[in-house]
Amino acid sequence: MAIIRNTIAKKTVFEIIQLNKTAMSQTEIFAMVNNICDRVTVYRILERLVKEMKIHKIVNVNGVINYAPCNSCEHEQHLHHDHLHFSCTTCKKLTCIADNHIELNIPSNYQVAEVFLTVSGICPNCLIIP
């Protein structure tokens, strides 16, 4: 059984992710930790939180990995994250659209490691014309 370590840095990173309404990149998270730890430590914390199934990874349309909290994930859902993520081409924010579950029919002789379902376009906030 793995030991779950709860450090101030880990708590801070997790709180940052939970309080944000959109998925965040490691660079964005590191900018908000206020020098509690270095960039490599933030990366290790993110990987640990993914492994503990508290957050999940999302790859945006530019190939950047972002992180979002797992609010309603079951163990099997966490492994596959079968919902859409929306990447806004205007504001660059990445949002989980958790209500849209997609069923994937992958042949049984394939073992799925990760699934990234990201669509791009303009989000509702950017569509508002002043």
C-alpha cells in the first residue's frame, strides 16, 4: 500500500485546482503557489494527485496538459474520463463539460491507458458581444 503524503505544497496545489473553474496547466498552477515549492515539485505533486484520483489530466488542442479536479468520478470513469472538454480559442480556457458522456466502442483486444476528448471553439463567455 502506498503512503499518501500531505504536505503544505500538496494541499496548496490541490486547493488551487479545486478553486479554479477551468482546467489549469502546470505553468499556471506554479505561478499561483507563491514560492512554496519549485516547478519540479509542482509537477510531482500533480502526478501524485492524478495517481490518487483526486485530479485528472486533460490535453488541450495545443497539446498542453491541464489538470482539473475529479468532482464526481468513479474509479472506472477516472481511468477513461468519458466526457468532453472544451478548449476556447479566444480566452484559452479549458472547461470540463461533464454532462456529456461519450461511449467509446473500443475492440476488446485493445487496452486503453488514457482518453482525451477535447473540442475547440468559442466559449459562452467569449461569445458575449459588449
